[in-house]
Amino acid sequence: MKKISTLSAVATFMLGSLAAQAQFTVDGSLSTAEVGTGMGKYQLVGTYTNSHTTADRGLKALYMGTTATTLNILVVGSPETTAYQALALYLDMPNKTGIAAGTQLPGGDDTSSQLRSKPTLDMPVDYAFRMTTSPLGTGGSTTYYSKLDYTGTANTAGTFQDKYLGPAGKTGTPLVITDATTNIVDARFAFQTSTSGSVSANTSSGWEFQVPLAALGGAAAGTNIRAMVAFLNDDATFTAETLPQITGQTAALGTNPNFATIAGNQSYAYQVGTGVLATRSTGTSLQAAAYPNPIAAESRLVYTVADQAQPVTVEAFNSLGQRSATLLAAAPQNPGEHSVALAPLQQLSPGVYLVRVQAGSQVTSQRVVVN
């Protein structure tokens, strides 16, 4: 009886430990418990604030996180229109070699998939994932998933296999990958929609997926994973909507756009383990820094306006991608070093905020903590 009791206690402890490690629930929805810092938590990587290609539809925010064994990504958005629109996410993993930055992607071999598009990115690309949604309001309740591995070998046509992963619904029930030929067994993909499909009202739902890190070559603590998200039309052309967003972009980017010709870095870098984000900037000249941090009465954000007078906007966003405060609104500023007080952020609820600085076409962000 003593041995049985001991085994029971061990089993209970192991179950509790496993439950504690299960930090993410892949259901196409962001919960406040999933947002934080460090391992097992989502970090807000970036938000989309430009106008939308289709009224009240499109991208909203990107979150990334890791556990000891998985990469987790959530794209908050409402992509459904009257056509088969798609979200595509391009990844650069630290231990893989795919297509070099500044090289046009060969595209996939599936002519029904939006990954047949051949953009040129300014980051290396190892993998591409896509989710296509059936039209909203027409009885369509299906999403379709596929994966493209640019670390492999092109086929005789010069394209790469666009591996179809399967369909799923729109209620957050995940597609769990069991097919060994996908090379991502145990990956999970989910999408959660809303009745109206409104992106302005959407702060937490969209496309979420989890992939075993080992299947992507692994990623040690302190290494960077780069990512870029795009909203594509049924015909595989790019809308104006990407994350990182392109300042002032309102016209559709069209067929096979070249992001390497667009000013600034059109990708994000997420640092594994520490939960630190390498901030995105369209130029290093802004040199933004926030101190002291966490926010105190004397905290200021210091930045540099380069070259010529620019309108400067400084805004703070919460972990759900919602604008929480505006510290400067298109204020004209001459070249040189400037600063803005961060003390007003002390009035916000405790948490982690992203302070975004835009000076003309240059954009950067700093993560700050409000206690």
C-alpha cells in the first residue's frame, strides 16, 4: 500500500508539473493569462494601425512566444471578406538555411495556395505558413492550412512543395498534425472568428499556431527568430497590410512585391528565452531609449530626429495591441535629440506596454513596464 501511495503521489506531481508547463492553449484566441514576459508567455511584437484595404477587415497585431519545446504565434486579425483571403507568415529560424535576404522567393507548387506568390523579403526565409479562410457570411466555416519549407530542395519547375496540412473550422478547435510527411507532427493550427468579422472590434482572436521547435531546427535561448506577416488576396496578390506595417502604405502591394526596396526593416526579431524583442525600426537614427524603466515620475523617452524637421508621434499600446496613451501627436520637431515625459503612463493599469515612436517615415518601439 505504501508503494501504491508513493506512485500515486509521484503521478499527481508529474501531472501538476505538466499542467504548469502548458502555458499556451491553441484556440485562436488570446487570454490575459497568456500574455507576459519570458518563457511560456506571449509578447506583443507589433500592431497594425494603417487604414485597411477592405473596410473593417484585415490585420490587427502579432504575438510571439516560446516554451522549452514549442514556437507559438498568434496573428490577431479579421481577414474574412467575400473572397478566399489568406494570412501568410514567413519565418527565419536560427539553425536553418533557406532563401537569402533580398532574393525573390521561388514560391510554392500549389496553384490554389497563396504561397505561390514570389515576394522578395529583406530577411532570410526558411519557412512559410498560410491560412486561407472561406468567405464570411456565405455559410463558409472552413480554414485551410499549408506549409512551405525553403530549407529543402526545389522541384524541377524551380518551385518548392507547398505541403497541404488540412482543413479546420472557425471556432478555435485546432487542427493537430499527425502526418509524418509534413515534418511538423504535433503542430497545432486554429482560427477563431467573430459573428461580424469586424477588425476594429477585435482585440484577441485570429490565427494561432504552435510548432515543435525541434521540427524547425531548434532555437537556443538568446537566439533570434525573425517573422513577417502579410494579408493576401484570393489571387495571391499582396494587399497593403503587412506586419511590420509600411508607413503610409494604402495601395495594394500587388504581385510579387519587393520588400527589400522599401525603407526600413520589414520583419521583426523575437529573442528566444528571455522574452526580449529586438525592436523594429526603419532606421537606427532614432536611437530611442526609455529610462528609468519600470516607469517612475522622472522617466523619459529619449530619441533623435535625423536629417530634417519631422512630425513626431509617440504612443503607448497595451498587451492586447490597443492604444492606451498618446504622448505626442504629429508634433513638428527639428533635427537633434528630443525627449518626452513617460510619467503619464503611471496612470495606466500595471503591465507591459509598447511605446511606439514615429518620426516621419522612421518607426521604432521600446518596451516599458508600469508597476
